[in-house]
Amino acid sequence: MQTPTKKTKNNSGRGFATPTIINMNVNCDKIMNRNEIQNKVKQICNKLIYKQGYISSIHVLNQLSYLSDDNIKDWRFGKIPYLEKVCNANLATLSFVNKTVSAPKSVLKY
């Protein structure tokens, strides 16, 4: 995949291209759309219910590779003020994941 570039100006006034980073998530194979995210969250929720007996948004975000174990540990011990700061997804995606996690049981089909 080619990295998009944007034009910026240096001191001489000539434009030059610099790469713009779109996705900081190096663990993610591809960018998922809403349907793919919803299906993946449902699978993760079903696995968590089977293994643990409960679902936690932090566990789901960890399984999606939006949060690392180190980030969760640092947040728990107060080194990170809020999890959104270190998540590898934007706020709209995080909100969508949380809405899917908190969906009624009939939607998730446990």
C-alpha cells in the first residue's frame, strides 16, 4: 500500500512531499470496515464468555490489538491518564466497539 503524501513548504518556498502516517496500528493486517469490526467483536465476545464467563471492553480492545498488555498495565497503575490516549483506533471506532459489546444478548448470540 502506498503511503499518501502531502505538500509542505520549506524555507526556500519550494514544495516537497512528506509521508503522512494514517494508521499507527502495526499489528493490524488491514483497516476493517464497520461490518468486519462488528463480526470480529462478536467472535471475541463469544470466546470471552466461553473462557471467562464475562465480557470486558478492555479485553475486547486488547484482542482487537487496539490496546497492548503494557498499555493496560500502565493505565491500571496510573501512568496513563486515559486509555483513549494510547489506543490504536480513533474515537468513533472505539465508540462503535463499545456499543457492539454492550448490545443485547440477542444481537451477539452467545
